Amino acid sequence: MYIIQNGTLVSSERVWRADLAMEDGKITAIAPNLAPKPGDCVTDAKGCFVFPGFIDPHTHLDMNNGVTTTADDFSSGTLAAVCGGTTTLLDFATQDKGKSLKEALELWHKKAGGRSSCNYGFHMAVTDWNEHTRQELMEMISAGVTSLKVYLAYDALRISDAQLLDILQECRSLGLQIGCHCENGEIVNFLQRRELSRGNYGPAAHPVSRPAAVEAEAISRYAYIAGLAECPITVVHLSSAAGLEEVRNARRRGQTVQVETCPQYLLLDESRYLLPGFEGAKFVMSPPLRSVSDRNTLCQAVLDGEIDTIATDHCSYRFAGQKELGRNDFTKIPNGAPGLEHRPALFFTQFVSTGLLDPERMCALLSENPARQYGMFPQKGLLAVGADADITVWNPNTVRTISAANQRHQTDYTPYEGMTVKGSASMVFVNGILTVRDGVPVQTGAGAYVFRKCTSTSLR
Ligand SMILES: [Zn+2]
């Protein structure tokens, strides 16, 4: 038995002082003054928050984009995750065109199995929609995969509008969650060609080729098509005020639209693309960083409760040798940036340490909501007897500076270089196993596959 004493426990509704005991991977008791028996491990969490482990519902580990493979695999990515306080992540198993969902799922199990330090589950990214794929959806549910993702951008990944409607109808009838990468791929292709034809080869052309309207149009289309299918939807990595306006429009029409955004869209802005040399490549991700005004609007949306989950879209490439593939052509810069390790500290610093939000909201956005939305609640996302012992003990008083030199991502840079953050994970338990103490891993490989249920509960 392991007992955490004197901590301040957090749920989405309250904070309270109690001790917490765990054994065999489950929480076994929560009460004031639990008495340890001989042989119990006891630790003091005085002055710390005790959160249900943070959940990152959007990562890309060990992903090949057709040219190069992400710097982080499941080994390094999940280790970075637990060091930052994240105990579960949901990665995207991605169907290759001409292949089955089953093959994709088997491949991702192979990538993650036996080497993950945090728990992991998979969304299934459907890129080749046909009758066989349709038949496979039930199999996915039986395998614990209860959420799909579709893309409206990237030629290798995107589906047509008619396929989107068909998929949404299936999701509606089977109770699958669906998330969408909302950018109009044809317009992006056109604008990329236009920028290149004008001689704009550098990273500064990246945001020009993917303006906010490209996101807003895709969100609007996605929402209207979902309306035809009467299917609740999720917009992943929302980046712009114009996109948010389309979410509001759909909600006003009575639709259920759940929204995810990421720290990069709440902290950084498009001025990074104008950095000298090729530095801007470090921030090439899709959707791109937006204006200061967009950023402020999204921050306000977090405060106003319009955003449901905070994920990272962690998709890491090294600057040397990987981002550099696009040195002479911005369209060849691998899209994505690292963030998995830093999401809890960035969020805590920006919103909680400043008093803008209370720890309860942080618990909702980073743990309980993703657990609820993706069929893991109440085993995860909640401190309760019988729940999984995924626990992040959060010390709010530490101060440190993020740097490529002290991170665990396998990248040679971080978009948050030089940022001072408050708070850190002082102890992290995964399935009842102490995996991290004061930022240092003490046990690797404690993560397990998370078999998820279909859930009819939507967050709205
Ligand atoms: Zn993504």
C-alpha cells in the first residue's frame, strides 16, 4: 500500500484536504488521517495539489509523415509525458490508403507495447473510407478504440465531403466520438503553390498559405455536414478567432461541438515565423500560430468555458536534419512541434498561478474532460476509491526555465525556450507505480493500453 498524506485533492468541482491510499493499481481509500500499517510506503504531499493524472488526448508518436519519422517514439514521448505529469495519452493510429484499420491498429500496438511509461490509447484516423473500412468500425470498438479522426487537409490523409457525411452517420449510429483536422486542403495546396510562384520559400510563407479563413471554412463545413448526420463532433487544435466563431454558430444552431485547443495557440503567435534565418521552421505546424488578437480570443474562450480540452498535438521533429528538409521550400518543412512534457506547467503558469482559473478548472480541462469525452471516466480523470491510481502530485511552488537543454523530448529545440514556468510534478503514479519523483524518472515502462468504452456522455 502507498499512502499520500496531507495533500490537497482536486476534482473538477472542489479541492479538499485528505490522504489517499493506493494498492494494486487502484485507489483504495480517501480520507483524512489514514493510518499506515507496517510495510506501507508513506509520502508527504503537504502544500501540493493531488490531481487525477493529466491526460493528453492528442499526440503523434513514432509517426512517419511519408518522408521522415517524428523524433519522439513511444519510449521517449511517454517518458517526457510522465516527467511533466501526464499519465495517459491518446495517440493517432493512422490508416494508410489501401490498408485496413486493423493493420493500423496492430502497427500502433507494436510501436507502443512494452515501452510506454504512461498509459496510452488510440484514436483511429480514417483516411481510406470504403465498405471494408465501414465493416471494421465494430471491430475497432471491440478493441477499445472508440474515437475516430478525419482530415480535411493533407492529400495523403484527407477525405471528401461525401465520405465525411457517411462517416458521421456511422459515428452517430455506433456512438463513436469523432474529431476533425479542420483546414481546407485544396485551398492550402493552391495558396502554397501561389506563395512558391511568388518566390516565397521561407517559413514566413507557411501561415500565409494557411490563413484563419481556411480553418473557419472547414469548421463551418464540418459542422453543417455533422448537422445533417445529427452527430456530435469535436474540433481538434482550434487556433483562430474565426474558427471559434464557427463553433459558436454551430452551437447556436443547437449542435454539440466539443473543442480542443493547445498551449501553442494560447502562448505563441505568428511573429515567430518572421524570426531571422530559418528559425521560423521550429514553429511550422498546422494550423499555424495566429495573431496576438487570435491568441487573446482563445485565452478568453478558455476562461469563458468555451473550450473543453487542452491537448498538445505533440508531433516532434528535430531542427537539424528534419525541419531543415524544408530549407529551400517551406512546404517541405515537417509539420509539428513538441509540447507533451510541458503542457501541465504551461497551463498552470498561464491560468492557475495567475489566479485566472482555479485548480478545479485545470483538473477538468487536462484530466476529467478528456477522460469523460473519450470513454475513460470514472476509471481515469477522477480521484475516487476504485479508480485507477494514475495520480499527479503537483507542487505549485517550483520555478524553472524551459529549455531544450533540460527537456526530455528528443528534439534539439523547444518552442517554449526561455519561458519561466511555475509548478511541476513532484510525484507521478501510473497504475499505482511511482514513476517520477521531482522530475526524475524512477520507473519506466509502467504504462498500459487503455481499453476505452463508447460513451454517450458529451461534455455539452
Ligand atoms: Zn494532430
